Amino acid sequence: MKIAILSRNAKLYSTRRLKETAEAKGHEVQIIDVLRAYMNIASHKPTIHYKGEPIEGIDAVIPRIGASVTFYGASVLRQFEMMGVYPLNESVAITRSRDKLRSLQLLSRKGIGLPLTGFANKPDDIKDMIKMVGGAPLVVKLLEGTQGIGVVLAETQKAAESVIEGFMGVKANILVQEYIKEAGGADIRCLVVGGKVVASMKRQAAAGEFRSNLHRGGSASLIRITPEERSTAVRAAKIMGLNLAGVDLLRSNHGPVVMEVNSSPGLEGIETSTGKDIAGLIIEHIEKNAKPGNTKTKGKG
């Protein structure tokens, strides 16, 4: 099988692991910098070119598309889908999960546990919105933020008003969420592959920090999740339409709540803390499902 990995950096741990694992299983792998690919959007014969040559004979594509290049990356992935190539995650599912507000609305509609969340446009809505999510302390998040960037804990009413006014002053789109104090600065990353939780880890925030992201100095350890947490993670990935997803949960007093569903989860932290061959499970999923035209997007917008 010939597999394309859409990644801007061939040296990243996840990209390297997926390439090495696929090659060890006898597959041919091509790493494509998504921003250097260009498309011919022609009727009946869509093509993708890279470094002056058409990309041909690809059986499956693994998108490792960074948040900053979501628009163009999803466009290239959609072109592969139009060519009948099997995508690990589909372009529509990636763009759906990258939009934090849209994804929360979809999860909410299906009854998934979520933190109380507010979204507003005008500063005169601020006091009521803070009251709506239960008051301070609360968390203010940039809609476009990743890896804990653009996430602020406002511990008092005044601080919350000030932070929200500041973000709105620069026309930033934000979410305001209740602070789940009982989580103790920890969250759970569940890795879902093909509708199953294949690994899970607890991420604990560093001292003096409330964000548990490993990029922010958090630590990871193995954790046993409950049947309810497992079911929540699987359902969240399914609602987003993702075959591969990192579902981030918090343990609240009213059960597991979903913070985010990540369409391009990093493998290093979870493989290191659990000792599991996640890359191998991803390639096995592709081997079972990569049939020509096995994409919902072919022929659709």
C-alpha cells in the first residue's frame, strides 16, 4: 500500500513513528508538506502536484494538519478524497472539530457532558454571561487557540470582566467556561482509533499552573478510565466523525465532561506514558479500511 502523510515537519515524533511503523509493515510512505502541494481542480480528473510532479497511486492519506494551516490543509485533503483516496480522518471532520464553538454545539445536541459554556459578541453581555456559566472563577478561551495558548483562568468577577473585555477589544472570538475545580488541574486524554479507546493518560498541570497540556510543562501518567468515560470518549469521536481522535475529559462532580476533541493528537506523550504502540494500531486501522473510494466526501462539498 502507498500511504501519504500530510505533515509540515518530517522530524516530528508522530510523523516519524507513523512513517517507520508503516514501512516496517511493508508499505511505501511519502511525507508531503501540505503547504507545498498544489491542486488542479478539473472536472472528472482532480489532481495534486508536489515538487513539480503529480502525486499518483496513493491508497491512503494520514492528515497531520496543524491548526494554523487548517484551511489549506483541509483543501488538499479534500482533493485526495475527490480522487478516491481513503483518509484516516476526513476533511469535513477535521474542520468541524477545529471549530471549538461548532464542536461544542454538536456534542451538546447529542447529550455529551460539557462544562457550562458561554459565547457572546458584545461587551454589554459580559456580566450576564459570567452569571450564566456560574460566576468566577471561570476559564476564558480563544476559539482559535491550541496547546493551552489563549486560555486564561479568571479567579474573580472583576478579573473575568477585565479579561473578557480585553479579548473583545481586539475582536477575538472567545468561549467562557465554568472552572471545574474538582478536577484538580488534571485532565484525561483518551485516544480513540476506529471507534475504540486504545489508550488513555492523565495529564497533570505543573505547580502553579491550571493548564494540563504537556506543552505547558504538564506531566503524563497511565490511568484507568471508567466505563462512562470510555463511552463518552467514543461517542464524542463518533459525533465529530473522526476515526482518530484525542478526546480530552475532566472528572467533574456530575460525571465526565468533554473539553476538546483533537483531530491530530500527538503520539509521543501517550505512547511514552502507556507503553502502547499507537502508531501500529493506526496503521492497522488503515489496512482494514483503505479501499478505493471509501470516503464520504467523494463527489460532495
